[in-house]
Amino acid sequence: MTAHMLVRTKKAPIDSRYGKRPDERTAKEMLSDGLIIIDKPMGPTSHQVTAWAREIIGVGKAAHGGTLDPRVTGVLPIGFGSAVRAMDYLHEASKRYIGVMRLHGEVDDADLQRVVDEFTGEIYQMPPVRSAVKRSMRKRTIHSIGILERKNRDVLLDVKCEGGTYVRTLFVDIGEALSVGAHMQDLRRVDSGGFTEDQAFTLHALRDAAEYYREDDESELIRILRPIEDIFSGWERVVVKDSAVDALCHGADLALPGIVELSRSIQVGAKVAIFSLKDEIVATGTAALNAQPMSAEKDGVAVKLERVFMKPGTYPRIWSSRS
């Protein structure tokens, strides 16, 4: 039990017969419920890189979490099996980019800093012509823009932003605000939803690990694969009893008596990740109560379910379908 958690039920025995801790899973189990962080090279699309990764390790389903343009390199999370359904959360998650903006005219440092500061906060963007989404004005949040270095008309920027932000468009808009024009010269994503470039592997490393795996050595593949639970590491958290798990797997909302502990900062409407006592992700949902009443009230719904990740039958059924 940690300091940032509220305890609702002190006695919560863990049954070793059911489920498995994420760090105890085999490579085969990870491939049906995990993800990898690929260092995307320049040239191919995100869809092409995902397809290559899927073929290399021989899985049926794969999807990436957050599109990168062909010219952009860096962190590309790719989920397999049930983790495919979690990739939408990574599309929405915050990102960080390091990129070179090339100015089309002379601008002094003071004006550059002033305009860059003006683009911090909520901005409006029109997706580029070649984007995969409908071209309509959209609002995005720029958490920060730092000027790391400048050499003549090339400006190295550190951008932290909301998911779905078009950094190429951001650089063009900054150029227009400076009245000289600008374009993206180079761009690398260094963080996507908390996954960073030092956790990323090349496709070549993945291919080598897959070859070792086919020769009955899974150590390299285990080093590359990550459990689906890592996607939810920064979320508000609710831990449930073993006896509550299977009902959730069948789509039932989480009732208060099933909770063992929960994050102190949960508020009504917040996205919540529901975990088993073995730290396995069971489902995600929306909080129906704030943390204090969730920890104290006897009956009622605590979390309205949104998406289930654990397979039914992983834990025994200890509930009745009759109302």
C-alpha cells in the first residue's frame, strides 16, 4: 500500500492460482497482451513500420499509438493482441518533440522568443492537406515550447504538446506570426504518453530478438516487449478483489464493495484504470464518485466501465447474472 492510495479493504488475500504478475509473463504471453516501443526511422509511414513489426514477430493484430509522418523519426509505441484496444489512449496522450524550425527571413532573438511564447497554451490548428483526418479547425494545447539552440535561421525547439498536435503546422504558424514564414526542417518524437526514446528499439533489434526466440531463447524478446500495464502507469488507479474481477471482464460496472484501494486524487469523470491485486490491468472506466466517498460509502457504482482488457475466465466467477 502506498501513500498516494486510500485503503478501503485491509484484508485482501491474493490467490496464486489465478492470473499472473506482469513481470512473470513469458514472451508468448506478452505477445498476446503487450507492446513494443520502436524507434521509427525516416522514410516509411507509421503503418508500414507497424506492419513490419507484426510480420517480424508473427502476430495477427498490431496497431500503433500516435502517427508519425514519414520524415519524422522517434518513439512509436506498437501494441499487439488485446493491447491494440489501448492504442487510442496513446493517441490522446501528451507528446514531446525536438525539431528544427527553419525561418525564411531574419528575426531577432527577442521577437522569436515573444512569438514562441504566444503559442504556449490553447491554440487552433487546421490539419495539413495530407493528414488522415477531416480538415476542420481544431483546438490543441501546447504545454511548453523551449528554444534550445539557434544557428542563423535554424531554430532547435523542444515542444511538449497534447496528442493530435501537428508540429509541422505549428512551425508554419509560428513563421506566419513572425511575418517571415518558416517550415519544419527536421523532427523527432522523444516521448509519447510517457514512453521515451531511451526505451525504444530499432526494427533490426526486434528482428534479431525474434530470431533468437524462434531458436528457443526468449531473453532478448522479453527485454524488448513491455506489458500492456505500462500504458496505464500514470493513470488514476483502482485495485479490486479477486472476487470482483470476472464480473468486470463480463462488462459489469465496478461496485464499491469490490474495491481494495484507490488513488487519493480521483475525481468524478476522471479516467480510471482498474487493476487486480497482481497489478494486472482488468479494465478502464470513468469515475462515478470522488476518492473520499469511493473509499467510505457502502454501496453503489464506483467506476462506469469503458473498455475491458482481461479475458473472462482468468479469475473464477463469483457472481450471479440474475438481477
